[in-house]
Amino acid sequence: MQYRTILLSLNDEPRVPNLVNAALSLADNEAHVIGLYAMPSVIPPQELIGVGDRLWLDEQLRSFEGQAERVRNKFEGLLKGKQATHEWRFDKSRFDASVADSVIEHGRTADLIVTSRAPQNGWIDDVAERAAIESGRPVIVLPEEGDLISIGREITIAWKNSKEATRAVFDALPLLRKSRHVRLLTVSEDEVEDADLALRIELLASLSRHGIEAEIESIPKIGLSVGDALLDYAKSRNQDLLVMGLYGHSRFREFFLGGASRDVLGHVSVPIFLSH
């Protein structure tokens, strides 16, 4: 299995080059890269607004359309001449759809969604969580800073004996196969070694059958939250991908994330591979 269809969420204009570079590092020669710009949901039906509001909305609409055109030019210019095929999409189909709604809808037919963590951007600050929870597809979240020429050479798997962590491991198999080094990392809640060592050894045997050699490692929290301990480890060991299950759910657009998921997404400092 390879990631043959990769969807890029491109509403974070400053990070477009990094998102495209990330996609190219993840794609093989037969991959198809989709660049998506989604119109933010700021345009109510005309019958609900007055003349003054309509002028402001028209100006806002022109601003987003101008941004979409700039993003398209960057996207197509960066992919010109590359072996992977590419496609541009500008989704402005519904006034009440958020950027996350659009990414979820388009992402359901992709192998992988790639997005970024933008600082204080209300239009897109829920895209990563909602796409990972609601699309049914794995999501890679890029940090706010850094040039990402390649992703997945050094991979840490955040392991916990759970459905979400298990799903993340096997969703990430195409990346794990290409990695130089894979670590299966457990953050111990106390000084006693946790009880699932036999299960982790069996998981390593399963990965080995896919041609993936991994090693087991366990670290204590030492006063940190689990999420902060994972990020601290990944950053200090120069890991370029942290694979983890996303713990949480959405209901009526309210998000309930587990502690580790919340902490990691709140302080994205390395690329994160999320699966739910």
C-alpha cells in the first residue's frame, strides 16, 4: 500500500510551500496531489443581510478569492514538472460550510490529508482535529514553523494499548516502511514498567513482517503531561514524525480531546501523524 491520493488543506497561505514539500516527500511517482482551498463560512444568504453588511461581505469575498488565486499559483508552480500528478480545487459551494467541513468532505476519498497548525487563525484552527476525527482518514499536521524537505526518516510511534494507537500504527505503514529508524515509545505513568511489554514485542514482530525494524523504548513523564513528554522526546531526538492515535470525539461541533491529544495539538513542534 502507498499513499496514492494526498489532499492538501491550503488555507494557511504562508505554509503552502511547506505543505507541498511535505506532500512530495510522502508521495511516490504514481501519487496524485490535490490542493484544496475552502471558502470560509462568512457569507450568509442575501435575504438575511442589509446593504452595509453586503458591502462588507463582498469585500471579504474578494479577499478570500484573491487569496485562493495566490495559493493556486504557488501550488501549481511548486508542482510543475514533478512526476506526481496534481489537481486544484476551490470549494465555495456552500455558505454555511466551514473550512473543516470542506476538508472532511474532500478528504474522505483521499488516502491521506495534510494540513498545518496556523497560529491564531479562527478560520482553520479546528481543521486538524475535525479532519482526523470525522473524515475516517489519517491526517498529518505540520508545525507552524520549519522547512520540511522530508518527513518520516526518523519516526516515533506514541504507543498505548488502545484502539486509536493500533489504528495509527497500521495507517502509517507506508511511512514506516520507508523510515530509517522507528521507535515504539511508551510514556510510563509511574516508575513501574507497564504491563503490555509482551504485546509490544508482538507488535514489533508484526511490523517486521512488513519489512519494518523497530525498537521499544519507554520514558517516564517526570512531571510532564504525556503529550508534552512525547513532544519533548521527539524534539530532542530530532524525530521528523510523531505517529499517534487521536483520543476524543466530536458532537454537535464540540470537541472533547484526551489529555495527550489536546497537549500535542496545542503545541505542535514536529509533524504529527494522527489517526482515529
